[in-house]
Amino acid sequence: MRKNGEVTASTAPTRGTRAAKPDQVCADAVEVALLGLDVVDPGHVGQHLGVVAEGDRLVTHFFECGLPGYRGWRWAVTVTRIPRSRQVTICESTLLPGPDALRAPEWVPWQERLQPGDLGVGDLLPTPPDDPRLAPGYVRSDDPAVEEVNWELGLGRVRVMSREGRLDAAQRWYDGDRGPNAPISVAAPALARCASCGFFLQLAGSLRQAFGVCGNEFAPDDAQVVSADHGCGAHSEVLVEQVQAVDELPTVFDDSEVESVSVSRAPGSVDEAGPAEPYGHG
């Protein structure tokens, strides 16, 4: 970078080393460096930003980039010269991101980008052979339920969940919407925990101590895995104060007597001299 007629490197030196001093002849060859950008629209090449020493008589010039969508990027042109020669030649030119460049996020493999619920109808999700959540079925497991199935039948599944896989699933369930900290569980009575509910169906194997499946069709977690200390208002032993039902009395009709009702009318509402009106009875 030029300061008071001198050229300095625009990169900070690393600890324990001195910054390489740019070759003065190569650093002054700004116009030569611009020749390396002839293929670029001149309207997209901005001002000279500085130089960086890449080695002996090897310097990279940086120019502003005005291409749409490349905010913070810089044109880089590397030049050099042979010893005892003042003729500078171009090695290469390229477009490089600057410290504040707008760049795409770092690529993440699809296995690491998957989220719960991403698998749709008809989708296939292959499991890698070295998935740490699974272990070969012929390897003895620390889960008694798995061992019982394998040895009683003489054959088992090709792979079963490893200890790491079970712990990972247990932690995920416990921290989810069906663990003790779920809003519905926090709002439930203190004693209304799944472990004491008659609708709580314990899982088999080592997970039975902490998890089960809700079997109450009226509960919001029906057919879902819940933790033993989860809870809701549909607990089988929840008691509420019983309110005595109000008996509905039957309606009584009394037709045995005729009650006389007098009807008053305003004077002059009916002309007594006029003919009687028919009632339509015959």
C-alpha cells in the first residue's frame, strides 16, 4: 500500500517472522498489473488498493471490484521480474474475496443438514455403514432386551442401536416436547407424572426406566414416547371436586280446570252495530 511515496505490505506479519518487503519495481508496476485485467469490463475495475509481497520479486496488486453481487471482492494480479531486470511480467490474475466480502456460507454435507421432519413420503434416507448410533446385531449388547431377542431366535437384526445411539435418543426425547420441561408438563399438577399413570406403557430394555408410551386417547401425547417425569392433565389418578348434579324436574300440565281470563279492550275498538265476523268454524 502506498504511503508518502513508499510501498508497504498490506498484510500483518506473523508472530516471530518479519513481513516480506515488496519488490519496489514490481510494486510500482500498477499499469502493468492493469493489463492483466483487460478481459474485465473497465467499469468493474476500481482503484488500486495496495500490494502484498508473495516472495522475492513476486508481488500481488489488488484493485476494487465493481461487479454486481461481488461486494467486498478484489481483483488480484500477481507480477514478477527476473533478477537484475526491470521488466515486469504478469503471472496470473484472479478475483479474491476481501475481509468483508459477501460470500456463500460454508458448504455442509447433506447428512449434517438434515433436520427432524425433513423425510417426506416416498423419500429414502440411507444410513451410513459406520453410523455410531448402530452396532452389528451379532455383537453382544448391554441392553438385555436386545440380547434376549437375538439369542432366543438364533438370529437378530443386522444392526441394533448402540449405547451411544440410545443415549443420544434418550437425551433428545427428554429435552423435547414430551419431557418434564414441556409447557403442558409444567402446568400439570405436581403429582400428575406419567410414571404413576395407568395409561403409561413402559418401553422394553434399558430405556424402560425413563421412558414409555402414552396410551390415553384423550391425552395430547397419545401414542407418543414420554418421559417418566412428564405429565399432563389427563393423568389416570387426577381427582377433581365432584359437583352434585341438578335433578331436572318433569314438566306438569294441569288440564283439569279452566281458568277464566278477562280481556279488556279500548272503547270504540269494535262497532257493536256492525255484523258479526265469521270465525271459520262452519
